[in-house]
Amino acid sequence: MKIGVKDPSTGALLYLQVKPENINGLHGFRIMHENGSSFLIINRLGKWQSADDHHVDAEFLVNIGLALEGEKIQEQIVQNKYQ
């Protein structure tokens, strides 16, 4: 599936491919960029985090989580208040 996620540093809308994945018994999502790179995220105790040692900005993870949870794009974080 594809989700729309705001880049928190610029406010740009990115469309990311997402697919469910299980790793070591944990359910997560593989987030795939257009350039072919990817990372796995999981939700632990209500907080989204990278599960494969890939550094991902914390606010970007929040935005991905909000998109996965079906929240409106307007609810996503943008650091630049002028966006």
C-alpha cells in the first residue's frame, strides 16, 4: 500500500510504499523509498520506532505512524511553522 507522509523538516508530502512484515515475532511495516532503500518500523507500547538499526528521525516516525493509523495528513508534524 502507499501512504502520504509529510517530511517534518520541509513539509513536503512524500508517498511511501509500505508492506507488512514480521520479524522475530513482532509485527511491523517495511517502509520503502523510491530510491530502493527501506527500513522496518514497529509500534512498541504506542510509540513507533525503527526495528532494524536504521536511523530515522523521530518526528518522521511519528508522521509515518499517523499515516498508518489513518490520521489526516493535517495532523502530521511539520517543524517549519510557515508550511
